Amino acid sequence: MGTIKKHVTGDLTIFKITGSLEPDDVLQALQDLYSHEPTKNILWDLTDATVRQFTLDNVSRLASFVTRFKNTREGGENSHCLSAGSGIRGRQNV
């Protein structure tokens, strides 16, 4: 099981993730983020995380959730920091 710690500074939210990340953990973090006024920019630090259990369906479900809120962060950016062993391949732009 992984952990997600959230740190907000100015217009940036940093999610530091460690351990084995579950799709429901990410969904919970996103629900928390968008239940308040979200920051313009978000950094997902997955350098100490693994996400091997994510499926295309999981990623699609998360992308659908985020898409509903895209106007709340107009002009904002998402960035992801990964390690080589994270289990993520390819790119995703949301």
C-alpha cells in the first residue's frame, strides 16, 4: 500500500507518493484536491512509488474525473516525476 502526502505552496500542489500506489488512492487525492479551490499547477512526485497495478481502465477513469474540473485550473499544468522502476510506460496528457 502506498501513501500520498500533499503539500501546497503558493500556486503549486505537490503530491509526494511512496510505495505501491492504488488507483483508488489517486482518485481520493483528486477528489480532495477538487473539493476545494485547486492550485493552478500540480506536481505528482512518483520517484519513490510503483504503479504496476494500474490498468488502462483505471487511467481512463481518473482522466474522466479530472476532465470534469478542467476549467477550474485554466492555464495550469500537471507534471509527473517518475523513477525508471515505477512501472509507467508512455505519456499521458490530461
